[in-house]
Amino acid sequence: MMKEKICLITGATSGIGKEVAIGLAKLGATVVFTARTKESGESAKKEIKEKTGADTDYLLCDLSSLGEVKKIAEEFQKRNDKLDILINNAGVGETELKFSKDNIEMDMAVNYFAPFFLTNLLLPILKKSAPSRIVNVSSMLHAEGHIDFNNLVEGKNFERYSSYAQSKLALLLFTRKIANNLKGSGVTANAMHPGIINTKITKELMNKTNIIVKTIFRLKMISEKKAAEGIVYLAISPEVKNITGEYFDKKRIKRSSNESYDMNVAEKLWEKTESIIQSRLTYSYI
């Protein structure tokens, strides 16, 4: 089923992304992933080979850099004549205010601007490869977010959870907007929360909550391998082949926050994002 499929996964040198790469490689897909360094890329490539017997390819990229995102989009299309599945998995949760090379607050740069830009740059090959799929890894914390159009990239009054939440809400709004744009093209786009995983940001969040919430979190916590199953499901399952513009909690469609359904906000966010990118980089994805 997957032997002729080509998948691109961002952030697959560790964590959930690597488990997704292993899962898809086991099914016979051709896997390409992004890596920040040659060392991490080679290490992940070796581990995936040992666990699956499959050869993979990787593209070096600092996803916080718009220039590097543009470069890998071009490089991928030079190396491959199709793209069946794009998984925007890479994400960060900064504990203090940081800015990218393009002077964009780091959570927004990696969690939102990178997938927005990469996906749009790859739309021609995704459309050519249809039926194809876009899977964006959001978070349940999007529900704590609000799109502040006066503070998309500036990092004013930085607070790690509100910044992270805004970036994941932005990614969900982008998913819904691009799904609408792509109706009839054969390309679907969905977002998902992979589950509560034992990560640094989860531990920090738990430290700020009461004992009841901590207990609920611990009971619901799953492994990275288990979390990856939900992403693989969205990427390949025939059950969701015609579903687009939805938010999944693991393998089930779930109602997301009220703001995530506001297409006026989604439209304004898209326009604002394009403007910000254009102010930092000359590009075209049409």
C-alpha cells in the first residue's frame, strides 16, 4: 500500500517525529525528514535503517529560518517527482523569549511560520501527486490560545504557555483555511493533538497545576510511539481519505476551541502571515 508513497516529515530526528518515520518506513513508504544537523540526521537515518531495514533521506534545515525552509522546499522538489504525505511535526516550546534569524518570536517561527511557508511552497507537487495529504501536529493547548494580531511575532509580555498556545492555534486556523482553499484538488489537510506525552513542556505545565490535574495528566500520558500512531493514521488510513479541515485527538475528530473555527480570523491571519514573510523574504509559491 505504501511502497510507492513519498512522505516528508519535519522534525523526525527524535521524539514523535522519529517514531512516525519508523512507522511509515516499516509500511514501505519512502521517508524524507528534516534535521538541524548532519550528526542528528545521520543518527536518525541509521536508527530507522536498523529498525525497519529501509533507507531514508534527510534535508538539513533550521526550520526557524524562512530562507532555509525555502531552500529545502526547492531541494525536495529537485530530488523527488511527487509528494504524497507532508507531516508538519516539528515544534518547540521555549521557556524564555527568543527570536529567529528573521526576528520572529521562536514559538511562532517554528510552530506556525515554518509549516505555513513550507506547505505553500510544496503545494504544486502536492497537487500534482493528488490524492495527497497534509497532517499538521497541533496541541490541545491551542484551546488556551488567542490570536493577537498586534503580537504575532514581537513576543511582547512573553509567557511561555500563551505563546505556545497561540502558535498551535495559528497552525489549526491555517489548517482549516488551506483545507478550504484546496477543496476539489485531491489534497486534504487536517490537524491533530497526538496525546499527552512525557516532554519538558508537559512536565512544566504539570508543575503549575493542582494535584487533580496532575493526576489526570499522568493517567492520560502515553508514549511517543503510541502518539505517533495517531499521526500515521491520519497520513495513511483510508477511513480519513476524504476528510479535510478537521481537528483530531489522536484518531478521532474532536471539537476544537471556538476561535479555531472563525474563518474571518483565519483569513486575516493568512494575510498577515504573508505580509510578515514578504517583509523578510522575497518569495513566490504560486
